[in-house]
Amino acid sequence: MTQNQPGSGPTALRILLGSQLRKLREAKNVTREEAGHLIRGSESKISRMELGRVGFKERDVEDLLTLYGVMDQQARAAVLDLVATANEPGWWHRFNDVLPTWFQAYVGLEEAAARIRTYEVQFVPGLLQTKEYARAVVTAGAAGIGAEEIARRVDLRLERQRIFDRPDGPVFWAVIDEAALRRPIGGVEVMRAQLEHLSDLMRQPNITIQIMPFSYGGHSAEGGAFSILRFPDTDLPDVVYVEQLASALYLDKREDVDRYSEVMERLCAVSTTPDETIELLRTIAEEF
């Protein structure tokens, strides 16, 4: 997976299905050109399919599964079930007017994830933001954008948070740099309310928040923020999401995921414990 998803943006299932097809092809040492010829297409079409950039025709996927040696009927049915739903639009498509194409893929992956681990440097993670904090963040980065669009972007962020209301909602584990918590986004009162909100969220069993303290000094994630998403189907690869100024990277190759996972483990090992998180949040709030 690479940056700048085009068009209206692929759903999470398209990305995951494309990744699965790529793994099957590579396991059989089949070239993209060979696969494209089989489905009356081109190497470029296979590339777009594997990146989740186009829809999937059931006939094409059936032919590819045969080429890749997937003959077990149960295994084929599982893949074809994904095809049946991969092109269905998610709830976030009604925000297409304010949702960058490169971020649509992430919202879909977030919706499908069983576990999300994230490291944030500059802001409180979007899934943990209060409405007022979210408005301040959106407004700061939205020069020249009207009040109505700002409100739509805030609504989108709050809608994403509803994954925590689902019985099958994801486990969410955040490591937040202390700098993000000391930056008074929106002013003192907004920031105090945000810090209190983080303390409240710590009571939820599926949410863990750690803080990377200033006192630790340099650490292994100084390259910037990233997220790692894991999915209920163990056959699907973890995905690393790295946001850039006007695009994003979606990484699912084993070596890339392992590298980011190791960094995340080191971050968790040296960041605050849950009790220490509560205490540090209280201390920072009192210092505003």
C-alpha cells in the first residue's frame, strides 16, 4: 500500500482484499502481468486491485484464486464474501465533501479494526478529542474555510468516536507525547476539559492511555506519529498508517509492520503506567 488513494477513496474491505490477493500471488510467484492477462486486463489493473483502488468483479477474483491455487471451497467462499461487500459505501461517504481521499481509507480501516495502537506527538488522538478541542484543532488547520465546513469536519471526528459505543468496538491503546498535552489548543479551559476527558476515558476497559514524558529524553519514535491497526480476521495483515501533510502511507508488508511494532513496544515500555497517566494528567491540568 502506498500514498494518495485516488478517486472517491477505497473502503477498508477493498484495501484488505487487495492485500490478501497480493499475498496469494506472491506466494505462487505469479507476476502481475501474468495475473492481468488471465483476467483480460493488464499489469496496471492488478496493481490497482492490490492497492484497493478499484472495485472487484467476482469473476475476476474467482479466476485469480484458481491461478493462485486456492481450491478449498471454504477459503474461496471467505474471499468471495469480501468481494460481495467490498464496494458497499461506509457511513463516512456522506462526509466526502470534507474528507480527503487519502484519509477515507483510514476511516474505513479504523471502522473494521479489532485493535488500534497509536502514537501522537502534536495533538490528542482524534478518537479521544472533545468537541471543543476538535473544533480548535480543525479551525487552526483550516485557513480560509468557512464555519459550515469546520462544523462538518468536527461532526466527522465525533462520528468516528462512535466505534467505542459498539459491543465489538476495538481495543484502543494510545501513547501521547507530553508536548501534545501541554500545548493549550483552544485555550486553557478547552485544554483542561480535554485532559479531564482523557482521565474519564481511562475508566473504559478497552481504552489505554500512556504518556511519553519529557523526563525520558530522546526515544525511538522521534520520526513522528503513526498508528497500527489489527483486524479480527487473522489472515489479514496489520496495517501501519503514517499521515503526512497532504497524503498518507498505508504499510502492510511484514518488515514494515514489524519495525513500527517494535517502536511501539519500546514506547509503551518507557511511558507512564495507567496510574501515572492519571497523575500526570492532573498535574498538567493544574499547571494551566
